[in-house]
Amino acid sequence: MDLTGIQGKFKSYKVVLEPDENTPEWWAGAPSVVLDKSGTFWLAARMREGNSPRGRRGYEVRILRSDDGISFQHAHSIKREDVPIRGFERPAITIDPKTGKFKLYACGPFGDDDYHPWCILKFDDADDPTKFKPETCYAVLKPSKKALEQRSNAIAGYKDPFIFIHNGIYHMFTIAYSRMERSYHYISEDGETWKPAENELTFDLCGWHNFFTRPASILPLGVGYLLIYEGSHSSWYDPVYNIVTGLAYTFDLENFIDLTPDAPLLKSTTPGDYITWRYSHWMWINGKIMIYAEVARPNNSNEIRLFVIDNL
């Protein structure tokens, strides 16, 4: 794949969703998008405030709808206090190919006792995304408390799922962390019960992404798939949140070739202290690639931007 000049294709964008306050640390981001059979786009986003402790600032999963994938209107909200949960991070929305119902996933510190690990969460399926009920939230991927107590390197939590369906099988690329965040791949036949894929660990820490290397999105190609990944370097300012994007290629969703090993491909073109360009969702629509991403603004707030690419 020729990556020469691809960065120039990302100079133009449309702002899809701004934070509720134009204030540092307030974010609208972590978009997940699905197109239903009627031609309606549905976008799930995480809304974040800047006042709570880090890791607990995601106050809402917001659902928006659009007729064209460009201009969105607020359709539904799931508030953290209605679940209840201490805070949300990235959601994922998809459609069950058998039932036609919508599935909504989320993540965050969740539990009903003193054990509140980061889990991949799910709400009961709905005929319409405006019908997701916060009280139906439950964990579908949860770290083992026993394993964590017995092994210092055991997985302590899961977060930020990207979920897509291929040949009737659900695939989840997610972050699992113990001492550091790593990328993992899980599969499911029904979107409820998940097991590790054959090659569970999908990507390693190296080069410019030696601090974080995380999955963002999967884009099917004519042969194989493009993995859109994100990462940061240990020497960067605040590498926990100062995260940018690269590309990798895979034939089989198990083995990956890094296409951007020397430098990231995408970062904010309007940076302040942060160059963040992350949590992107890439999808084919009528021969074009529509890309929704959380991107840093000059005042250290984040917004969701849409980029439309005719070809790579």
C-alpha cells in the first residue's frame, strides 16, 4: 500500500460533535458508528468532563442519529448515575445479523461490591438505539479477581472495545492491562460469550508506540484487512492521553505487519499541548471511507471529527 501523500487526505474535516463545555479536559470522543438497513447512521460516543479523577470522567454514552453520516442529532443518552457506573470510556455499537437488533457495548469500572475492575459491558439488545436501557448493563468480559490476587502480571481490566462481525463471527479488539496496556483479540458466536482468539495478543510495544499500542478500528480490504492502531511514546508529554494513529495490515486478523513503524501517520492538525488523534472508526460507505475520530483542539479539549477519503 502506497502511503505517500495520505496525510494530505486528512486536512479537511467536519466537526460532528463538540464537548459540552469548551474547556480543557472536556471531551466528546470515542466514536462508534453503524449504518442500519434503512440507511440511518447511528453514532455512539463517550462524553467526558474534566472535574472528576482521571478514569472516572466519562459521564455519558450519547447516541446520535444521521441521515447522511455527516450531520448528527442527539437521540438518546445513558448517564453514568443511571447504570450506575463510576465512569464510561469507549462504547461500541453494532447490529446482530441474525435478529436485526442493535447491540451496545461500553466499558468502565463496574461491580456490585468492593471489586470494581474495568470491564467490557453490554446493554440488552434493542430494536431501536433510542431504546437501550441503562439498568440492563452487565459485564461480558471481566478480569478474574482470583488470578489478579495470585499473579502480579494477570489482566487487571479491559477497556475500549472495537467490535465487528465477519462471516457470522463477532470479533472484539480491545485493551487489556496489567502493568501496561496491551492489545487483545476475542471472538464470539453471539456477541455475549467471548473467548480469546487463536493468537490472543495482537500487537507489540515498539518504536514510536513503545508506551501504548492499542487497537482502534478494522477496515476490510479486497484481500485482508487494515488495522488502524494508536499509540504513544514514553518520552512524549502525557503519553497516557497524547495518543496518535498508525496503520498495520493483516491477512487473517491474527498476524500483523506494521505499515507505519517509524512514525505515526495521523495526529491533530490543530494541536495545543496535545496532538491526540485516536479512537477512530473507519467504514466503507458507497466506495468511500468515512472516518470518525476523537481529535485534540487547541485548548486541550477534544471533539469528534469526520474525514471522508475517496481512496487510500
